[in-house]
Amino acid sequence: MRKEQRIKKNEEFSAVFNHGRSVANRQFVLYVLKKEDQEQLRLGLSVSKKVGNAVMRNRIKRLIRTVFQEKQETLLPNCDYVVIARKPTASMDYQEFHASLAHVMRKGGVLTRNQQTSRK
């Protein structure tokens, strides 16, 4: 993901947490904030130290970015997304990881219609 597609600042995270909507499953929490003045999606990641050591946390963040890059064409474009990874993500393989994150995206209604119907 390019630099302009990342959420880095604390104020930006706070805006998404306070004004966005959230959906969750056992592995992830997804916050979504629609922004009309923005043309592309932005992604913020949060992985607690409780999840594992730095190597594990960075692996989880890389996997989340990979899934978002794969789904980028089917995601709503002018939104800010914040993904919080929970403890069970540390023991998941890529297929489980992808399926779980896609489930949260479908549950949150952030995938375009053609992507949602093709999975059912």
C-alpha cells in the first residue's frame, strides 16, 4: 500500500473510532468511516502486544495488508478502515486469516455488491 493510503496519526485513528461504525468476529474488529472528500481508501492497523512478539505482530500486519490489496478493487473506495487484530490471529494460517477478514468485510457491508453475491 502506498503512503497516502495509510492511517498513521492518532487523530485520524480517533476520528475513525469515534465517528465510524464497527463490526467484529472472534479474530478481527473492523472500523469503517465513510469520507466524501476522499477519493481512495485508507487503512490503519492495530495489533496489541498481547498478540505476540514483534515478529508475530508484523507478520499479522503484513497479512492484513495483503488481504486488503487483494480486495482493493471490491472495497468501497472513499472510506477509512481500521483493523484491530485479536489474539486468535496469531495461530491462523493464511487461508483461515483471509476467510476471517473477508467475513468481517462482508458483515460490515464494505464489499461492493458483485463481490458479496459471488461468495454466497
